[in-house]
Amino acid sequence: MKIIKSGDARIIMSNPESKHNYFAWPTAARLQNGKIAVVASGFRCRHICPFGKTVISYSEDDGESYTAPAPVIDTVLDDRDGGILPFGKSGVIVTSFNNTTEFQRGIPELTAYDSAYLDTVTPEQEKKALGACFRISNDCGVTFGEIFKSPVSSPHGPVELPDGTLLWVGSTYNPKDEYRSDTDCVQAHKINPDGTMEYVGRIENVEIDGAEPISCEPYAVVLDDGTILVHIRVETVDDSIFTIYQSESHDNGKTWSEPRQLLPLSGGAPSHILKHSSGVLVCTYGYRNPPYGIKVMFSEDSGKNWDCGYDIYLSDVNDSDIGYPSSVELADGSILTVFYALDGEGGPAVIMQQKWCFEKN
């Protein structure tokens, strides 16, 4: 494939006049009314801090301009990630997760400012807020209902099956240490209209050289024949492994194939998959080795084979705090990819976008 960029990457979500100026972990989606919506975790002070809110911005002109980010999920805890799925005629689900005040207090970067805020969170407030959270809109994202809880979480949210079922393939929620637990696994759960969840199936953890690395942060896409294809972030705590595995289900998530490795052991993760109108699957993912950036791989045979390693964005900052891309197709067939990256050396993380297209060689 040949990658053709349309201009330079640019910032679309930030808050430069405030100390709460860190934004990360975005997802973009095309809504039923034609708008592009981008959700992320914003108004933070850093990668881990107690002030995160899950926010949303809208574009009515295919990413040329955006509304200011507004909170959708704003609990007393650190609301992290931002997933979004349009479904049905006017439904929109926005997802997030948070972790405990104990976890927040345990980070080396904790400040007196953080501690003063955490002191105000009561055990009752924490219990009410803690979880993998989601809210549902029935009017294309104009208004949102109550916060529901999920047993699983993922950066980009659930998927809609051909029969209208909402299926969330995610990591088992771990409140004390985000996704990092030896007991975590990737599971599929059905979301009912009343916000309750039903277990459907699970994907067996990956084994490498007799050990189980962490399987987390999956993303699912439904192919034209009904196959559910899932990409899984597989890693070790020391980051010697940081890659993507793929699994498939042919029975709406009840059973899954043994995950298979797609990239080298440090090839990058997590991923998002766009079904392009050309029939090509377009998978974007973060790369956290120098030169840090956002990469893309393509499949022309429904995920059986992947053409990997193309660059969409290369950072000029020597820092691995980058990634979580997702993409939407524009009217002319080109692609808009959003991701987070640092705004210069020592700068805060911001949400950026790159418009681009691909041509077959």
C-alpha cells in the first residue's frame, strides 16, 4: 500500500490555559446524523491523576472544526479512556472506566493538589462511582441517560451485531490496577436495553514460552459474513512484549479461535479496525519504540493476512506516551485518524488527527 497524507497532523482537543491540560485515549465515530464525534479522557493533569473526565467533541464538517470538549462521564474518580459506538437509528453509547482512590494515592507522581482532592472523596461516593462505566443517548448524542456499570472495559467500546445486539468484548474490570492483573481475561458480554449485562463467552489468554502475558484492551469489528474479529493488546509488565493478537468468533461471541500473533513481540498496540468502503480492513495502532508514532496495517482478505508497519504519524518527541488511534472514513473515501501524543518535549498530551488515504501498489 501507499500512504498519502492530507496535510500535517493537528491538535483537535486540548486545554492550554489550564493545568488540567492533558487529554488522551480517544475514539472517533461517524454518527447517524453525519457528524463526527470524538470522545477522550480530558481535563487531566497527567497520565494518571484523579481529575480525568470522559469528554466529547463534535464536527459537522468532516473534521475541519470541532466543538469544545464537554464532559459526558464525570464521576468523583479518574474517568479514563473514551469509547463510542453509534447504534440503531439514533443510539450512541459512550464508555469509560476508573480506579480506586487507593490506586491514585499509590503513584509516584502524586501531588499535594491530588491528595487534597482525594481527601474530599468519601467511601460512599467512591463505591457509587467505581467501575467500568457507560451512558446511552437515544438522540444522536444530544442528551445522555444514567451511568451504568459493566464487568468489562475496552478503550474504544462495544460493537453492534447485525441483529442489533450490542456486544462488548473487553478486559475484565480490575479496579485496583487498571487492566494489569494475572487473572484478567478478554470476555464478551451482551448489553441489554435496560443497561444490564449478560455474559456470552471468553477468549483464552495468550501463552508465550509457557507463561501468560497480559491480554487486554481488545477491539472488535463485525465482518460482512457475521464473523466477529477481535484484536487484543498482549504485553508484559516490563514491556518486553507489546503486540497484537487476533481471535475470531462465528457464533456471535460464544466461542473464539485461539488467538494468533500479528506483529513482532514489540510491534505495537492497542488497535482499532475500520471497515473501509473498498472492502479493505484498516487497522491503526500505536508504536512505542523510537521513532514513536502511529502505524497502520491492511487486510484485503477479511483478516486472514495483514500488510503491516506503515506510518501515519511520527512523533518528534522522545516519549512513549502516545497511541490509541481510531479512524472514520470521510465522504471521499479518505480516512481521518485520531490519537493522542505529547505536544512537544515536556508538553501535555493532546488529541490530534491526521487525514490520509491509501492506494494499492
